[in-house]
Amino acid sequence: MPGTNLTRAEAQERARLLTVDAYDIELDLSGAQEGGTFRSRTTVRFDAAAAGDTFIDLVAPAVHEVVLNGTALDPDTVFADSRIALPGLAAGRNELLVVADCAYTNTGEGLHRFVDPVDDQAYLYTQFEVPDARRVFASFEQPDLKASFRFTVRAPEGWTVISNSPTPEPEGEGGTLWRFAPTARISSYITALIVGPYHSVHSSWESKGSLREAESTEGGGGRRAGGRTVPLGIYCRPSLAEFLDAEEIFAVTRQGFDWFEEQFDYAYPFEKYDQLFVPEFNAGAMENAGAVTIRDQYVFRSKVTDAAYEVRAETILHELAHMWFGDLVTMEWWNDLWLNESFATYTSIACLANAEGSRWPHAWTSFANQMKTWAYRQDQLPSTHPIMAEIRDLDDVMVNFDGITYAKGASVLKQLVAYVGRDEFFRGVQTYFRRHEWGNTRLSDLLGALEETSGRDLKTWSKAWLETAGINILRPEIETAPDGTVTSFAVRQEAPALPAGAAGSSTLRPHRIAVGLYELDGGRLVRTDRLELDIDGPLTDVPQLAGRVRPAVVLLNDDDLSYAKVRLDAGSLATVTKHLGDFAESLPRALCWASAWDMTRDGELPARDYLELVLSGIGKESDIGVVQSLHRQVKLALELYAAPDWRPEGLARWSEFALEQLRGAEPGSDHQLAWARALAGTARTDEQLGLLEGLLDGSASVDGLAVDTDLRWSLLLRLTATGRADAKRIDAELERDATSAGERHAASARASMPTAEAKAEAWASVVEGDKLPNALQEAVIAGFVQTGQRELLAPYTERYFAALKDVWESRSHEMAQQIAVGLYPSVQVSQATLDATDAWLASAEPSAALRRLVTESRAGVERALKAQAADAAAGRS
């Protein structure tokens, strides 16, 4: 039985048979305030290439009517396993009517319903990627069966309804009926409805009007001459309205419109652009055509560092880029998901780095230090896969939104731009948009366009980079004469074996890299020269450096053009160890920090030595995003990669250092706030915990530090996890912050308490019960897993494996994945954990998706064991 799955073979057969014209969808959401179910009425008009049988997708508690070409079908007969069988299609035009009761969800899938505790009002939004439009209306749920969608929605009086088409004036008594115009031809997964008493702010963007005349202008865009005004809207719940910095969001959005239209030479393809900050959103955002949904944690209630604004800006630009790449032109099947996500990631960072007036011209620094670190980690797991992954079915794709699909793919696109030339790359993209507008494509369509504009044969490049898994290591090989001049220089490329269990084999690849030469000048490391070259094979000579005086630092992959792990030669490493914080520019610092972290994860740099490196250099690090990444990485290194007998000493040094940095930071600065949060995550002595208590109750202060709502919760969470605050203290803080965010923080705090009773209650609410909404379940899991509570959590290893398969089979994908990953005993770094995992994998017969998640978690424990052994050996030497 298919359950809720769909195979690629089934999708191909259905696409061969069908051409879908239009959907008329009527939804009665008038009872949304009360919840339960809603009536969904879908009429679909489509053509069949030949007479035959097929099916349409629907997930619903009840189906009342199925009428195919005027003939009523028995719902009890044709509806099963998320499918409605459609027997006896006529060749040519067909029309289908499906009337069903669909269900509101609290999982972030389908039509999510949330009640704000501030005003007791319900707020709805849809999330359809990958296969969840079928939870709201009957649909042919695959990206290559595009159609026009016309929504008619009945909603409670006083509410607003937003969709892909411009919002109409409501009709009927009390303005409760909303009839939207049909959309352009789009895929079902990017349709959207956002419904509720949302607060809104409106503006517009004016096109510069330098684009080509359109041959066709389906939708609101096309290639147009002359200027154009695009309406812009921003929405959030009224309880967040006081924190909504709409003008800042509009400014980033307009910057993206300007830059993308110039680069793409194709006008924005839809009629308006709304951004809706919605509650309990599972991802960062979703590229619904003209109606982007974004997690409302990006409406900042408290002070955050500039790094948070940069992340939000990247998210805004990422989704805007999708309007062209993903929405206008869409992948044929999910094996090209990476094209959507990698392209949006690359262009969003490029926009931040290059757009006129950008606040974040050093965006590639953040990319190198954060997103590429994610990619490197993912690419060394047993589940590593080619960028262009083989997606056999929906189960495959739903666990494939990973660091390879996003960050490795974007890194490879960045290298491709360096390889073919930026102008040639974007000319190819322009050709691609014009040639495939409103259609579906494969990778070969994009590569063909790029080959035309660049004159390069990309087939070999594609095979090496997109069709193979794993990562390369680049090392410099330098020989010098007695007088210090370089006699030979080469780049050694290695292809480490793929992890056990990974499909395929390792490979050497062609790389376009820069080699940076750095010297100390007045205490600063400055670049004195740069060479850009292609390398291939195991060893590439670089004769240009022969005869030159050896520089203080030789940095491979300077400017981060390629995707590879980079190592420093002994002389460069010695200089960097003393002067990592002294690079004049942020990107080489980030590359060296990333290399050091990778060496720590690989057991090449003991955790205690990584701590020393950070202690010596972080005080000079100006990039706040890098500083915050280092905070997370040091804590992880100490908690998981340090030898257990040395770990308390390392944690004590780090917490004391964090306190010193907090006290010495510039009052009111981003660095001060970052160090306050770092201390809140690691405080352990009576003095340190006493300061947290004092900051919370007002008896202590740090000059310039605003102890606002979110920082208060961070302080309290540490106090509860260390047994310094009880449930009454949590209740008092929740009364002070009686919001949905407060409820999440309180749930984490209760689950973090170091008592058997607190752990049992948290476990029962997540694993034994299924009533928690997605955001609260995530919060409870986050509080439950505390690295300092290993003994208290030890009994839950056995309980995890006993419950896991049933949880996976009985919960929705999002909820089950939270549990499978979040409650895996990752803090129990031991051979016993590996053995328990192996025994479960051998006996449970998990699905491929669940097997992948558990195997990835197991790899984390295995890596931690090796790193701990390396750190212990360093302690003995």
C-alpha cells in the first residue's frame, strides 16, 4: 500500500498521461476559530493523452463526493491511502469534482492553525512543500503538473485572506467571502493561503524599466519595457506589530528586486509580493508565489546582534530569488531540488555582498563560516550523496533538505561562476528563464544555456561535481631554499574514502581556486598577492611562486571560490595559531577558523588545542557572526569532543573567559550581547550563576547590557538546568511574558530541570502523547536534552529505540523527524550507544528515510568518540 508516498515512476507515468489546465478550489474556513475540520470543494479540469486510469492525491478525514465527467463515484470505493482512484478517464478533456472534509493541523504541514494566547484569535497559514497541498484540496501533487489555481474562501468576519493572486475586496454580509483571480501556471506546492486577523503594512517597489519587451506575459511579469510598480505587503500577528520593523524589511526587499531584475533581465513574474511572518513555522521561509511565508521569530522582540539581521536579510532574498528560479521555472522532479535551493542561496548571498548600499558586503564571510561548515559536516556523513541526488519517492526528498542541497550546491555554483565568468553565468540564466518560463526543467536545460553563453563544455564538470559524493582536501606542498625563497610549490588534492555505508566512491575533481599570500605588517596579516588558477588531479604545480620569498601565510582557496577542506602547511599554521585574529579582512579569518574547526571534528586538532586557539584569537574577531559561530563550536567541542576527564577543566576555562569578555565588552555592543548569551549557555560556578540570578532579578547589572525578554529566558533556562530555579520561577516569568514565545521558553525550561520527574513528564508529552503542536514539541525536546545531565538521561536510550518505529509510523513527517533526530542519545558518547543503534538498525527494519536519520545521528557519536580519543592522547603527551 502506498500510504502517503509517491514514487518517481508513478509521477512520470501520470505526467505522461495528463496535462492539467485549472483548479477551482472552494474552502469554508468560517469555523477556523473553533478548529476541527473544514469543507474543501475542488474542481479540476485536465486533459488525458489517452483513455486510462490514474489517481489524484488527497489527505482528508472524510470524502463526501467524487464526480468524474458527470459520473458519481463511490468515495468508499475509490478513496484510500491518500489517493482517489480515477478509473476510465476519457481521452481528451476531463473534469473532476471532489468534496471532502479536510483537517486543520498543528504540525506546520497543510493548513496550520495557531491560537495566539495574547488575543485568543486563530491564525492560519498553509505549508505545502513537499506534498501537502493534498491536505487542503485534491491535487495532482507533483511539480511538473502545473496549472492555474483559483481560490474562493469563506472566512470569519473581520479576518483577512491572502493568497498568490492579489487580495480582492471581500463579498457577502460582513465581508466573509473572498474570490481570488486565477494564478498563472504554477506548481501546487507553491500555492498558499494565509488567513486570520493579521496586522499589515503596505508599500511598493518601482522597477527601473530597462527590461526587454515581453513575448508573453502570463502572470504579472514577463520581460517588459518601461517601468512597473509592484505592490508590497508585510503581515504579522497584532501581538507582534509593535516589534515589526517594516521599513527595514522593505529596504532589503527593494534591494533584492533591483539586483535580481538587473542580473536576471526578466521582470518579476507575479502581480504583487507579500511577506507573511507566521507562527510555528517549521523552516526559515517558503517561496509561495507572491505570498512568501516566513517564521515570525524574524520579527525580533528583543535586541539581537547584526548577525541576526543578516540571516533574516539572506532569508528574504533567498525567497525572492525563488520567484524566478523555482516558481517561474520549476524542476521537473525533486532530484533537481538542489537547483532551486542552491541557486536561491548563491544569489541571495551574492546580492548581499554586491548590491549597492548593502549593509553586509562581507556576506561571503558568513557563508564560509556557517553554511559551508554545515555542508562539510553533511558531506562526511554515511548519508552523503551527490548534489544531484537520486530521489526515488517523496520519502527520499523529505529528508533531503540538507547541507548538500543548500550549501554545497551553492558553493559549487559559486565555483561555476568563477569557472565560466560572472557575466557569462548570468547571461546563461537569462536565456534559461526566457526559454523555460512557466515550465519545468532538468539540470541539462540550465547547463545547456550556460554552455551556450560561456563556450565551455560543462558535461565533465557536471559529472565530477554534481554526480559524485564526498569532499576533497587541498594541502600546500612548499619547498624553500636556505635563504627562504620558494624553490617549488604545488597543491596536493586528496579524496578521502566515503564513510562506511555511503553509496559511490570518492573522486578527485577540478577546482578553481585562489592562492593568497599574506605577510605581517604592523601586527596585521595583510594579503600581498593573489594567484587564481585551475587545479586538477592529485598534484598541481604552481611555478609562479618559485623564486619568491616564502610568505608568512599561504592560504589555499582564498576568497572561498571552491568547495574543499583546506589545510595549512606547518609554517603557515604556526603563524595563524599566533595571529589568526590579526587578518586584516574577515574572509581569510573565517576560512582559517573553519579549517581549525574541521580539523577538530576530524580529530586532527585536539579539543583542548582548539579551545586555546579560540581563547587567543576571538577577542580580535570583529565579525559578530563569526564570534557567535565560535561560541557554538567551542561549546560543542568541549561537550562532545573533549576527553571526559579533562572536560570540566575546559568548560571552567571557557565559562570564566566568557565572563571576562562580557565584563570587558563595549557597553551596549553586539559583542556584549553575544558574550552575555555565551555565558548564559555555560555558567557553572556560584559566582557565574549568581550573576545570572542577579541580572534576572535586577540586583546585578552589566553596564550597557539590556536584560530584555529573550535574554531573561536565556538566563532562566541556565538556572533551571543547573537546579538554581524551580517551576514557580518559570511560572512567574511566563506570567511576565504571556505570549506564544513565552510558552515555548517555559516549556524548554521545565524540560531542562535536573530531576527524574521533569524528564519523565517531558518524555511523556512528546513520545507517549501526541497533542503538542510542532513548536512546543521542538521546545520540549530542546530543554530535555542537556549535555550536563548525561546520567539523568541515560535510561532514555533504551526507551528511545523501543518507541522510535511506532513514533515514525504514527506521526506526521515533521513531528516524527523532530523526535527521531532530537531525542537520539547523542550526548551519550560511548560504544554502548553505537551498539544499541546497530542492534536497532539490524532488527527494526526501518524505512529508508528513518534509517538515514538514525545513521546520521550514529555518525555523530562515532565522530565524537574518535575526537575524544585524540584529545585524551594530547593530554597524555
